[in-house]
Amino acid sequence: MIIDGKVISQSLKDAMKIEVDALAEQYGRRPCLMVIIVGNNPASRSYVRGKIKATEYCGFDGHLVELPEDCSEATLLAEIDKLNNDPLVDGILVQLPLPKHISEDKVIAAISAEKDVDGFHPENVARLWLNQHCILPCTPKGIIELLDQAGVEIAGKKAVVIGRSNIVGKPVAKLLLDRNATVTIAHSRTKDLAAVCREADILVAAVGRAKMVTAEYVKPGAAVIDVGINRTEDGKLVGDVDYEAVLPVAGAITPVPGGVGPMTITMLMRNTIECFLNRMNNK
Ligand code: GUN
């Protein structure tokens, strides 16, 4: 089975569009997401376009704030501060990576935790690991949603996550653990990685190396979630999984593009609604 992130994502966005109209009626305004981009990184520009498009589709308020590549850290922090203090702004996202002269850690910590729709703020990360109410990071949240929508059982299963990043590997492992999977976090230096992965009922690949996960990594019937975004020499977008080789072995698989990617943006919309509701209800 191919898990079609595009189709699942579209139906979730259609439902949110209706929900947002009802929220506007009820609360007298729409959820508002502000997206900040610094500089001209082409990949970042393309991601941000997708986020703004989804914002418009779902009927949110908000727009893109564009700052030049040579913008100072102080200018960016002042812009964030302005949005933190704007009562009509529910969500703030600063697209990463930032130019070298700006500290990403400082910027992430400067965003008000209650408006941190990415779920990257240290307070949200801590709350996730303490099982407290928090904003979940979008990609891990989207992966769990994809597994649920595809009818993949999580409880009682063995999950292996390849990758230990703060944005994907670690939080997705925590969410799988919370759903009662038994979770192994593996990485590029794991000894006999293929044998470790072959144990998995659910295999999540988030390493950033094209075609790293071959058929020998996959237990027959396993669900394979490909979080990789890699460019081949001829500019084609490919995941971490050798899709053609793994497809006949896996019980379910997410394609790249059209798997996890669209879900990340859809969960960003979900998080914006949650931030809006938390703020309107003063939670
Ligand atoms: N750059 C790549 N992925 C992301 C993301 O999910 N959020 C932000 N802010 N920047 C990113």
C-alpha cells in the first residue's frame, strides 16, 4: 500500500477550511499565521511558498515577512518581538536555516512559546518530554497522523527511527513511544544498521542520504515512512528510501515527494488553529 500524503493532507485541509469559517463566526476573527523568511535560499523560498499557499487555502489571516540576507540578528529579534506582542497574531514561524551571522537558537527561543507553531521552542520541547500540554513539531505529528490514517497499528509494535535530530528523529521516537510502540533510535553509526532495521514493524528513515534504506533493511510487511528530502545530481527530489526496491517488500510506504512533506505543512495549519484556540480560550 502506498500511503498518499497528498490525498490525506488535502482532505484534512478541506476539513480545516470549514472549521476556520466556523471559528471566524464564533470568535469574530480568523487564526493568523505569520511566516518570516530571511534571505534568498531557493529551497527555503519554495517551502515558504507552500506554507503561505496552505494558509490562504485554509482561510487564515497572515502573510509572509521578507527580510534581506544581510538583515541583522537584532532586526529579526525586533520583528519577532513585535509579532509576539500583537494580539491578532496566533502563530509565528521563522524559516530555517538562517544566515550564519544569526543564532538560530536565540531566534527559536525568542518566539513566544504559545505562538511557536513549529514546536521548536525549548519550552515546547521540554513539555513534550515531560508529557505536558505542548505544541507538537509538525513533521513528527504528521507521521503519526499518516500511520493512523493508513490504519497502521502502533501499539505493541517495534518501531525503528533512523536519525536523532531535534526536529524529527527524537520527537517522532517520543510520539511512537507515547503510542505504546517499543522504539529504537538508530543512526548512521549504528552497528549492523540493516539488521536493526529489519526488526521493525514501523521504520522511519530521517537521515538525509538518498536511497540509503534498501530492501535488506525492511522486514516484509513493515510500514516504511520516508522523511528524507535529497536532491539527485539531475535535481530530482528523492527520499532516504530506495523506493522501487522497497515497495515490493513493505506493507505500506510513503513516497517522496507526496508523503510526509505535505503532512508537515498540514500539521502547521493544525498547530495554528490550536494556538488560536488556546489563546482565545486563555489556556
Ligand atoms: N526548515 C526546514 N524545515 C523547517 C520547518 O519545519 N520549520 C522551519 N521553521 N524551518 C524549516
